[in-house]
Amino acid sequence: MAAAPTRLQSSKQFNNYNFREYFLRRSRESFKQNMTLQKPEEVSRAFLDAKEELGILKRQGVISQMYTFDKLVVEPLDNKHH
């Protein structure tokens, strides 16, 4: 079987806090919904959907890295700034 999609890791590519948190939240919710799947065809379909979403996430992450964003108030500061 192929390696599991890593949407949570791929979401870290986003410089924008709102995009990053959205994809993390969406990935967690998707995992919770699919956690109870029993039938092999349902699991297979969920896996294929996750792989497709991972491809989208990776492409959007590359685009996100082309632009810079100011940190938002809700984002933690780096240790250098303390």
C-alpha cells in the first residue's frame, strides 16, 4: 500500500496563518469522519480523496510561498522577538 497522505505536514508550507489553520482544521475533521469506515471500498475511496486533496494542498502551498504576509496578532512570535 502507498504511503499515507500527509496533509497536516503539507499545511505547514503556508505562510498565511488563516490558510494554514483552515487546512489543519479541515484535515482533522476529515480524519475524524473517516475513522469509522469499515468497508474496503469506502476506505479506498477516502484514501483516493485524501491523495487528491494533498495534491491540491501542495500546489497551493507552493503558490503561498511566492507571497509574503505580515504576521497576525493571533500568531505566536518567534523566540528571537522575546
